[in-house]
Amino acid sequence: MCDGHWITPRDLDLEQVAAAQDSLIVHLGKAREAAERKALAEALKLSDRNFSAAARMLGVSRVTLYRLIEKHQVLPGPSSPQPAFSTVQRQPAQPPPA
């Protein structure tokens, strides 16, 4: 059972448990960043990319919202694609009838 005078974790098969526990430890900073990124993306989605509304949802100022967007590289995508230019062609003005 024991090789010596002392009982070690190896004797009790606790080395596997210790290794499993070490893999479950999450760095608090990483967990916080992931939560911030998720909340930021969700607020931008729910507010239809309205930065003022998203900031209110998150309880932060717009400046803080902009900083969070830059920090987490969360770029809100368009809710509906907008053309870069108008596809409507204007007709030339007609001279008034004489």
C-alpha cells in the first residue's frame, strides 16, 4: 500500500484529482473579458447598434462603450445592409412649359 512511512497523494490516487482541478481553474481576468465581450455584443445587437441605448443598457457612458468596443474589437455589424450610394437615378430637371 505505502512505500514509506508517509502516505502520499500517489498512494491515495489523488494525483489525478489534483491534475483535474488545476485544469478547471479559470483566470479571473479572462472570465471578466469574456463576460464583457458577450454583454457588449448583446447590448449592441438588442439596441440595433444604437450606441447611446447600448451604453444605457450596460450602465456605462458612451465614451466607455467606445473604449470597450475598441478593447474587445467588437465591431457592430450592420443590422440591414445599406448601400454605399443611392441606386435611385435622378431625372434631369425639365424646363418649365412655355
